[in-house]
Amino acid sequence: MLDHPLLTLAVAGTPAYLEPDAVVVHPGGSWTVVEIKSFPVVDGAADAAKVGAAARQAAVYALALEALAERVPGASVTHGALLVCPRDFTNLPTASLVDLRKQLATTRRQLGRLAGVEDIAADLPEGTTFDLDLADDGRTARRPAKELAAAVDAVPAAYAPECLAACELAFHCRAAARETGAVQVLGRGVRAELGGLTTIGEVLSAAAGDTGDPHDPAVAALRRAARLRAEALAQSRAGEAAACR
């Protein structure tokens, strides 16, 4: 087992340095990411949201490991992560293997859509500037608000509801995301689960079976949820009709 290995993953052309908790090296040459978390596994089950977050984190480490494995003869990365948590409410550890295939596919798509700062700057209209042209008091902006808004709109934004707590431009980006029906308004967790479906219209169309690849895990999950919802509504209507007789 390798403790605290430092990995590198290219994110929009820029190297990001990652440090998983550990990596298991199997005798056959395969590698497995190990995630050690503090939330408990009670009666064999853990909080689903926390497990999902751990799986997404492990998927990033697995992708970085894949890039390293390409340079090591005979090495490969498994599509699962070993999740280590406290058992029940004790200090004893318990471990289980978490399937990362869905998270790996989603993360690959997200990384593939990212653009580098140089690419973003190259696509901006000539003369675009974010200079406020401050007055002598150092606080008052003399630049017209319409020009500032146009400059901000020229840069694509990855809005998420969490932005409201940290970014002054969050309301501007939220309005733009709502106008285009972007799935970002539903939160980062939902956006990650939806993979390549980028608008609410695409999500509804995929759930209805009108568009989308049926082999895509996100599309398959949406269609299954739509079927379950339709069955539940049908049973509810049948129960109401029976009660009225």
C-alpha cells in the first residue's frame, strides 16, 4: 500500500496536484484508490449522500492514477474504490468496495468540457475589459453598467446555488442560467449526476424517452425514475377512484 501518494491531473490544461489517502497495489499490478472517511457505517449502511461525495472524490483520484498507470508497464487502475469508515459508533474500521464507473464517466465528460484560461481569453471580443475605471475616491466606478454587464456576459459562467454565499456576481449568473434552462440551477450534485445533459429541457426529454442514449447511466436512471413516478401516480389515481365509489 502506498501512503499519501502525490498525483497530478490535468484540469483545463493546468496541472492539479492530488493526494489520496492511500493506494492499494495488488500483486497482479492493478491499483485501487482508498478513501478513509469519518462518517460511520451503521448496520452495514452509510449516508448515501456522503458515500456519493466520497465516490466522486475517489473518481478524480482514479483518473489521476490512470494517467500515471499509462507510464508504468503492466499497471492498471480498478474501477472501484475501497471506502474505509468507522463501524457503527466505534473506532473499529470497516471497508467496502464502491463502484466508480458512473462517477468516472461523469468526471471524464466534465473535464472534457472545461476550457483553459487562455482559450477563454482568446474567444473574448477584442477590447473586452473588466476595468471599473474607478474615480479618484477609489470606490466609485465610472464605467457604464451596461458595458460591465456585457463584459461579464462574454465569459461563460458555471453557476451553482453555492455561489450565492460567496460571489457578488452570483445573482447575475443565476438569472442567465435560469434563462437558458441550465441544470446548474439544481445544484452541483444534480449536475454531476446528469453527466452530459446540460439543460433541464434535455433532462425532461431524456426522461420521457424522446432523446438520449439508453446506455448512458444518467439517461437510464432518469427513465427508470419516470417509470416509477408514472406507476405511483397511476396507483394513486386508482386508489382515489376506488375510494369515491
